[in-house]
Amino acid sequence: MSLAARIAGLLRGATARQGGLVLLDQGLLSFTNFLTGVLVARACTTGEYGSYVLAWSVLMIVLSAYKALVHIPFSVFLPRLDPAEAALYQGSAFLQTLAIALVAGGLTLGAVALGPAPGVDSGLAPVAGVLAILFVPFLVREFARNALFARLQFRASIVVSVLATGLQLAMVAGLFAAGRLGLAAALWVIGATSVLAAGLMLWLHRDQMRLALSRFGADLARGWHISRWSLLNVLGMIGTSQAYPWLLAGLASTSDVAVFGAAMAMAGVMAPFLQAANAYVLPRMAHGYKDGDLATLERMLGRSMLGLAVPYGAWVLVGGAFADPLMTLLYSDRYAGYAVVVWLLLVRGMVEAVAAPLNPALQTLERTGVTTVALFVGSLVTVTAGWYATGRFGVAGAAAGALLTTVATVAWKYWRFRRLVRARASAGG
């Protein structure tokens, strides 16, 4: 069979179709959230948009905790269960999701009431009440999507996602055109469309879930041996990718948070492409290494990194060259003059993306703990050099610190990977 025929066969296969649906689903969400942020930035002051960035940061942290505690164990165990048991387990996972949302809401309100750090209270306080309510529909929507994905029901999710994301964009654009789009209004729209999406997905597939409160503790404990390690990675992720907006809020101002958030959004426009690439790379590496073939694993790692370097390198060149015009075009003149910040975060994004195949390579070698340690190495850089740079140079220092954090994280993973390969090659020889 010719190479062209084999490629055509893969593209027509069920795996390719399912992967395309997942990419489309994620792409729709990313595109909708990006445009929502752009319109919020244009409609609000930089301080208000800074609060929006902080609120979104909290949402991402809570979402990561939910994935570690509920989604990952659920995805692992569900395929092993018969339909009746799977329905009970899904009901238990739903209750766990609600519990996480309620705990997150309470912690957010408590943290704002206590005023944990200078600048942070004034940044998050205006939206704390809305955010505490938003956790429930936001996480339930993610739970419903992930439950359908775990059951390989991708079409059911994409249909509802198209409806919900289209409605979110229409509502946000309508409020923007009417001059009524504000910080709280944007979050209420996200909450309302999340209620719609979650409600539809849960109702249409209600026969797949049975609520049984008695299962809550046992199912949570069953997944703990998986989720505890994932939760450690969440803590490391906070220190590496979510800390800098909060450093800016505490050491500078929410206006600086707004600039950092806008530049990060521009740097992350290719995130759906990276997620699709990661979904493909891990199984390919696992199959390539199934007989302990280190040479094949190294070759696949190099090709994967090179394949990601080309599009991300092109985006660094284009985005860096037109950083200021793009920031002004998308976010208004208030965000002009920050080309250096955008360029630093573009480079950071490229380093992070090009090194992303190291994670599946380490998973293939069954050394996922290296990634956890690397995240804490990066966190150490954040609270030392990153803290100093942010306090000394403001938003430009935060961008430089974020780049340095990523480089340290990647360098640790690459160094450990090379040592593992050399050690296994010597043992095999």
C-alpha cells in the first residue's frame, strides 16, 4: 500500500474522525473564550479587565483541581464497568463535581473577605460573588462534556457545544454593541450558557446517570491513588502558569494584570493545535516503545518537537513583528506599547509547546514523577527570580519571569529524560 493510500485510510478512520471532533469542540471553546475576553477588554477599563483575568485564572485553577480529583479517575475506571455500575459511578462523579464547585465558591468568598494580599483583594472582590455562583454551572458543563467523551459520544458533545458557544458569542456581542457589556455581565453570560449546555447534555443522556449519595465517599477514595499525583501537578501548575497574574495584582496593579492577560491570550491562540498534537503523540510513542526501542522513542520525540517548532516558530515571528498593531487592533489603544511583553510570552509559548512531547515521552518510560518535580522546579523560579522581576519591572518583568520559569521547567524535564535514556541504554547493553 502506498504512503498516500495509508494516509488517506487514516484520515477516513474512526480515530481520525473522533480526534477531529475533539479538536473542533476544544477549538470552539477556545475561540469563544478568546473573543469574549477581547470584547470585555474593549468594553471595560484596564482595571476591570484585570479583574476578569484574575477571575479566569481562578476558574482554570478550580477546573484543574476538578480534572485531577474527578475527571481523570472517571475516565480511567468508567470503561471497566457494566452499564448499571457505570450509571451509579457517573452519578457519584457528578456529586463530587458539585462538592468541588461549592467548596471553591466558599474559599473564594473567604479569601476575598480576608484580603490575602495587597492588590489581590481589590482585583477579585468586584466579581467574587458572581464567581462563587459561576463555579457550579461551569464545572457541571465540563463534567457533562467529559462524561460524554469518556463514553466516546463525541457528536453529542459537539452539537451542544456549537449551540452554547454560538449563544455566548451572540449575547456578549449584543451586550457590547448596546454598550452594556461589563465585567459581571460577561461572567453571567458564561454562567447562563454553561447552564444551557450542561442541562441539555445531562437531560438528553439522563439514562446514563443515577444519583446515589452513599457512593460518594467510596468512589472518591477509589480514585484517590490516581488523583493525588494529578493534584500535585495542579499545585505545580499554579506555581508555573497561574502565579504571574497574581504576582502582578499584589506587586503592581490590576491594569498590569490586564496587559499580561491580553498578551497571554495572543500567545495562546494556537493552543487547540497543541492539544490535538498531544492527543496524537502519546499513543504513537507508546506503540513505538512497546518493545523497549529507545532509538524509536528518541526519534519520535525529535520529530514531534521539530513538527511543533515550525508552526510555533512562525507564529513567534509573525506575532512578534506585528505585536503592537495586533494588540491595538484587538484590545484598543490602551494596550499599545507592550510589544516586548507580547514577544516574551510568544517565546515562552513556543518553548512550552515545542517541549510538550517530553511529557508523553516520560509517560511512556513510566516516569511521570519527573514532570511533577519539574513543575516544582519552575515554581521555585517563580517565587524567586519571577517575584523579583515582577516587583522590579512590572508587567515586562512578569513576562520575563514567566519565560524563565518555563525554560527551567523544560530544562529539568529534558535533562532527566536524557539521563533515563542513557541509563536504560547502558542497562540494555
